[in-house]
Amino acid sequence: MRRVIAALAGVILAVVGALLVINYANNADERAAADLETGPVVVALEEIPVGTPVTEFGDRVEVRQIPRSAVVEGAVRDLQDVQNLVITTATVPGEQLTRSRLVTPEELRARGETELPEELTDHHQVTLLLNKANALGGNIAPGDTVGVFMSFEIDTEADGGADDGTANEEATDEAGRPLVAGGNQVNVTDLTLHKIPVVRVEGAFVADPVTAGDAGNSEQGAEDQVFVTLALEPEPAARLVFAAEWGSVYLSYEPEGAPEDEVPSIVVTLPERGEDVLQ
């Protein structure tokens, strides 16, 4: 009887073992099939600079069929799903594009992340400390291009009289217009530089405003300011530094498509007269 029971137990164990082997083999076949199953993934064919919009990827990417086991987490499968985004880190050839590396243009501006184009790497970089009112209200970020307005107050009588009491020859601007119509102070504003790249922006804050009790100890309260670094060739860089030292500077947002028509200098010789300002 014991032999019969032992034989039955052996048969049962053999059957169970066979079933386990068959199940494992089936699962292995399923895993192998899953590994061979492919799906579409967007792959970079060359380096894509930081800040490039998805709509401008063009031939720099392609959709490939990749085995499911090789697809990275968050891989982009269709560019139509991310059309309004820009890339935050540069790609390398053969790299899968992931959703985590794409943000809206507004988010990228807020981060202040941009890559300096190769053609600007040998330019001078000049940093200005500006009131936010002079720098687009502070709504300025790396990657923007700006126009630079320069304003000066000129003392026309610093050496304005000859020894015999007669006036020197009348000063004129580049167009031959007289700078002086009366008085000895001339205020000039000119749109001097066009489409200057912004490479860095940092906030800066002076001391907290003084209290009413300390008002007599300070002439000016705190002022919200911003550091803006621009990339320029030597001659424009020198003009910008001169304006920052001896005049004042305003920045305007000037995108690539903005016209660069010559704008006449604004010259005011009698600021107390309203028509001089309006002409």
C-alpha cells in the first residue's frame, strides 16, 4: 500500500512540475513577444539647442519604431501632442525625446535658461543695473532681443562763447538740424542699438524703505532694480558703457521681425515749452 501511495505522489509531483515548466515557458514566450513589440518614439538626429520650439525641430528629429523594453519613461510618441512647447536641455543624436524636457515658452523665460548662440560667444558682455521701468518693467529674460535708447543732457555753453563775446558756430545733429534754439541745455534721446541679445537677467534690490521716523536720514527709499547683461561687439559696447556712465539707458523689446527703420533723434532745447516735446 505504501508503494502505491508513493507512486501516486510521484505521479502527482511530476504532473505539477510539468505544468510549472509549461507555464514558465509560456510566460517566457510572452515576455519575449513583449520585448519584440515596438512603438513609435521621437528620436533626435542632431543636437537641438535649448529654447528651440517643437515647431522648429524639422529634420532634426524623426519617429522610429523602438522595442517597448527600450523606450525610456515619458518618451514623446507624437510631436502633435507637444506642439506649443520648447526644449529645455540640448539633445544629442540618437537620443529619445522625453516630455520632462519640454516646457512652455513662459516657463522657460521664468527659469532664465537659454544657451548663448555660437556667434555670440566672442562678443563683449556688458551688465547694466536698471530700474525695472527702464527694462520692460522687469519682464525681460535671456534669449530676448532689445532696442537700446540712450538719452543725454548736453551743456551747450560749456565753451560756448568766443573771447570777443560772439557765439560759436551753431551746433547741429547728423541731419544738419540745429541742436540749440535757445538756452544752454539740450536734451537728446536716440534709438542707438537694435536687436541686442539678452544673455542674463538677475534681480537686485537695495535696502528696505526707511520708516517715517528715519525719513530724515535717507534721501531715497528702496528701489526695485534688475541686472541685465547684453552681448555686443566692441564699438556698440563702448557706446553703451558711455551712456550708462554719462546719460541714461532704456530698453525696448525688439524681436527679430521688428523693422529697423532709422528713427530721428529727439532733441529738446526748451523743455518748458510743450510744443518742443511734442514735435
